[in-house]
Amino acid sequence: MDFGVYAKLSTFFGRMSDELRRLGVPEDLLPLDFRFAGPPD
């Protein structure tokens, strides 16, 4: 994963969520959803 400069913070969290999802992290704990949609149910 490239930790370069991202114009939008959501782009960084989106890429990180993609990588974490690939590693098996549950959807409710992904940073993009948590950060921009509130805490898990």
C-alpha cells in the first residue's frame, strides 16, 4: 500500500478499508465506514 499524499482523507481510508477487508476484517470495523458513517450498530 502506498502511503503517499491523498487529496481527500476519504481516499486514504477507502484504500485502507480495501486492504483490511482483503485481510478479513469485519465490515463493521472498517475505518471508512466507521469514520464517515458513525460507530457500528
